[in-house]
Amino acid sequence: MSHTSDKKTGHNHKWSGKIPTLEGFIRHLTQGTKLHVNLHFMFSQTPEMSFFDVNLDYRSHTRPACNYAKIQEKKLTDCMANKKRSIKKALELESPYVGKCYRGIHEIVYPIYHKGNPMCILYLGNILLESQLHQISFDADNQIIHTMAIAEEDDLTDFMEIAGLIADVIHSHFLILDQSNQLKTPDKLHWAIRQALDHIDLNYSCDISLREIADLCFLNEQYMSRLFKKQLGRTFSDQLNQRRLFISKQLLSDTGKSVTDIAQLVGYNNVTYFNKCFKQAFGISPRKFRQSNSNEPT
């Protein structure tokens, strides 16, 4: 595997033998640099894809500088808007670029594709340019600056190479999984809709909203609503109800739980409303459906 050296630390980025985990490889490449990697996955992980399991620290912007910016609601809103713009730009460019947040903190934004589908956006950040040191302040907590990777503009080329090494490893693993038929090849659904459907599948019993889904995907709520209608031909609420009712049919057939309990288990707080939705969808009440389809031993 190719390697690069970090000008600031002299750390030699080499790896011998098989790479055991993605997280271990990232730790090795960024050791001693104060750089931070954040991976925004756009696919559904399966047990066979455990290579991509990383600590939550690598699933969001969690450095002190970012955490500081999220303390106040206005700053958090600005951060979320910045993340949305970065994802949109990465998917539009389909190539890596150097980004900068509203605080002046730089990062490498590196989209990773497989068979034409966006699979992951890699962020290599926590970078503060020496030329901008006098322009940034963390109010009373200027010690935060010492937790950042202070760099010259020329160093961004090296950082881009480090991001490229990580991206190469991720893409190589996609190829390996694909060759062994273990990769869930994405369909033609928009990546945000795939992520939304996965979220609904996991959390249908909770009180989830379109706003929550949009925030999860770092997209505008109205845009997310249009995506549901365009891609699935139904609204978010319709999709959520469809999933809940599908699960309720299974529970009615396979368990002896009461209709009221099942309604609550699948996310309906009002059993009357559940009965109404069920009958509208299947033309039969939950009780009558159970009588004709129960797999419970008598």
C-alpha cells in the first residue's frame, strides 16, 4: 500500500499486512496529528460488513472545537446547515474538496462511490490554518485551539492524501464484499430515502417525525417530503403507517397479545385510530383478521 508522511509530526503512514479494522487503520494514519475522521455512511450495514463498525467518535464531528459550537442552539443550527451544504456539494462534485465551516475550521470532504452509488462521505478535519489563528476565538476557552491540527495551507495536500488512503481502503472493502456477494448493492433509491427507510424499520414503534428524518439526513424537511413522494409515491406518514400495520399483522397472527398492546407496540397510542387505519388498509378489523389468520396454538 502507498504511504505518506505528515510534515508536522514526521509520522510515517504505513501499514504492513492485512488491515484488521477500519477504525484501527484510521487511528494509525492520524496518530499524533490531532486530525479527526468522521464517516457519514449512506448504506445499510449487515453483519458481514463489520469492518465498517467504528466508534461513535468517528460517526460525527466530536472534537472540542465542534462540541463548543454545538452548545448554543444558534451555533448548532449553523453546524447542521454547514453539514447539509457539505453533503450536497460532495454529491454534486462527486470528487474530494477542501471545505471550511462557518467558524473557519477546515476539513477534507471525500465522497466514496461504488458502482455509481454514493456509499460514504469521509471528513478529515479539525484543521486550523496558521494564517487564521488570529481570526478565531472560543471566548473564555481558547485552550480548545491546542486540541486542533494547526497547519499551513501547503499541508492540505498531505491531508488530502491521507483522506485518499482511507477512502481507498473503504472502497477496496466494498469490492471484496461485492465479489463475495456480501454487499447489499444499493438500488436506485436516493441515499436519503434508503437511510430514512432503515430508520423507520428500526424505530417504527417510536414517535418519529419527518423533521427527525430530515435532520438525520442533514436535509431540508420540505425537500425530504418531496423525495418520499417522488421516490416512493407516498408520504412519510403513509410509509410509517404501512410499516406499522405490516408488523401489526405479524403480531396478530403469531402472538396472543391483545389488540391494544399490539397497537402500542407498533407506535399507535390510540387503539381506536389503530383499528381505523388497519381496516382502511386491509378491509377487515384487527380482531377479525386474527380470527382468520392466527398461528397461535389454541
